[in-house]
Amino acid sequence: MRFVSSLALPLTILATFLLGGCQSEDIPLTRDYRDEEEDNAARMEYYETAALTYYEGGRFAESVGMWNKVLEIDANRKKAKWGAARARIGQGDIQSLRYAEAYLKEVVNLDWTHPQLGDRSFEVKRDLANTYGLIADYYDRDVRNLENKLATDPNADVRTTEDQIAIQRGKRDTYLRRAVPLYRQVLNSSQDNPYALAGLAKTHLKLENEDLGIMWAERYLGLSQESQRKWKERMGWWEEEVGAANVTSDQRNLFIDRIQGARDKEKKLRLLLGSVYFRRGEYDMASKQYSEVIRLDPAIPAAYIERAQTYAALRQYGRAVEDVEEYLKITDPQRHREERISAAELLDRYQRILRRGPLIQPTGSSPAPRGAPPAGAPRRNPVVGSGSPDG
């Protein structure tokens, strides 16, 4: 899952900016040229309105098509390049993200002052930073797939695979580092911008700048929870104001989408935080993150299998068995075949440890020293749990 929903601006604000600002002054023309200019302006307004409507409805390919029609009339129209980039980001595939990157790099340093909204350049920088992060996610998936290959394929060429991992990790980290200064510039213009806070948390955690990543993550999570609370209050207030029966589905979905969008980002970041705490040997903290994910959404398989391995590191094997069993219940036997095989191996291991004697520690017991799992604890299996927002 990507930070795609986090990229959308309210339609009214984006439409006001794209359609109302940064227009050049009229230049005296002959009547024929003025007619052509007026026709082009009318067509562009139509295409831009259609592009925004498609974008808001999640029809990103159609939105790209409309923006391209604008660019056919005016190839240098910066608003159309920004709009096309945002729609390409919505599409999410790597080729579309490359197009978005190219467009945003062209316009990111231009003047984005709007007569009513002020300087909006931080929004373009935010979109470029998010694009870098999304491209980095593709390289990160390659890294995890290659690591899984090493862990599961006895015939894998170890040296070649390790070289490939290093190459893909280097490309991932290059894009992550490009995002960091942009996110900081966003925060300079828009204090506590949630997209920048989440982006800095994710970027630093993946770059293994753990203390910085945790600091940004805690700051974002506090803001996200407050945002969810306020949207719930607004929905309740609106239902009281007009009567619950009179709230339209569109109105209700507006509130629900805002709440769910913030919740989805929180779940992804907590999964990533859990994996970082596990790597640091802070197993109590890791288990709390996974428990929060499960509280927010009990249907996320990765949270159960990651928490199971965390419980095992704490020698709480009974709880580990319960989590692996739940993981096997909610995963698809066909789609998650390899992962389920690894999970079954973990389940067998934990059950055998339980049969040998009571090893369960009370909740809240002190974890092993950082980076040193207790004796008998399994190594973390990268096939079973990704520990990332994409898992």
C-alpha cells in the first residue's frame, strides 16, 4: 500500500489553484488570433475540470488523458504538468511514477504563488518527495524478495544474490535520501504537515536512522490519532445537526474516508516501527506496535506473524502459537502458499518448545539485551512477515 490517498487535496482547493491562479495577462491580438486563444482557453478549462473530476473519483488514467490534452494546447503549462504528475502517482506503477518524477522535477522550483492561497510550492515539493518514496518502495520490494530467495532457495547463487541485494538497496537509499530535504522544506512552510512527518518517519526508518525515524513516527502518530478523533467528532456533530437519516452517502463517505485514510497510514507506520524495534532487540515495544495494528484492523496477517516472532523472542511461546494459528486462519492457502509453509514451520517449532516445558514469561517482562534474542528464540523469518508498509 502506498501513500497514494495521502496525496489528494480537497477538490475545491486544488481546482481553485489550478483553474484560478497563475494566469498570464491578456496580450492584444488580432481578432482571428483572439478567437483561437479564447477557444483554446475554453477547451483547456473543460479538460482541466474533467481531469480534476476524474482524479477525485480515482479514475487516474482518464485524468492523465485530460491533462495530456491540456498539454497538447500548451506544452509549458505548469499546472497541467503538476496535475498529470499527481494522476500518474495515483496510478502507482513504476512507469507512471517515472513520468511523475520527470514532470515534478520540471516544475518544483517554479513560482507557485496563488493570489488567495499564497505560496503553494511546498505541495509540489511534497508530491515530489512522495514520488521518490514510492519509487524507493519498488527497490525495497526487490531487496526483500532477494532476501527471501536467499532464505528459502537452497540452490540460490549466494554471491550473485547478495550483489543484487546491494545494488537494489543502493538504488532504494538514493531515492530515500532525495526525499528527506524536500520533506524538511515542506515542514518549513507547513508546520506539522502530516505527509511530511509520515514521509520523514518512513524514510529514516528504512535508512536505519532509527532514533530519527522513531522520533518522526511518534510525532506523526500523535497527529494522526488527533486527526481521527476530530473527524469522528465532526461526523457526529453533522449527524446531530441534520439528523442521521438525512446525511447523504457522499457526506458520510467523506468523513469515513478521512478517518480510514489516517488509520491506514497509522497501521503501515506501526508495522514498520515494529520491525525496527524487533531489530533493536526491544521486543516489548515491538509487540505493542503489532498489537496496535491488530486493534486497528484484526485482518492484517503480517501483524500476527510478526507479533508471534516477537512473543517467541520474549519466550512467550503460548502467545506465539496463538498468533501463528490466527495467521494461518486468515491467509489464503493459494495466494500465500510459501508464507504459510514458513508459518507452519514456526508453529511446529513453538509447539515443540512448549511441550518441553513452561517457558512463558509474564507480560511486561524485560526483553533480552538489544540485538541479542534469548536462547531458543527463532531467527526472524523474512518470508513470513515483511514488517513494512507494503506487507
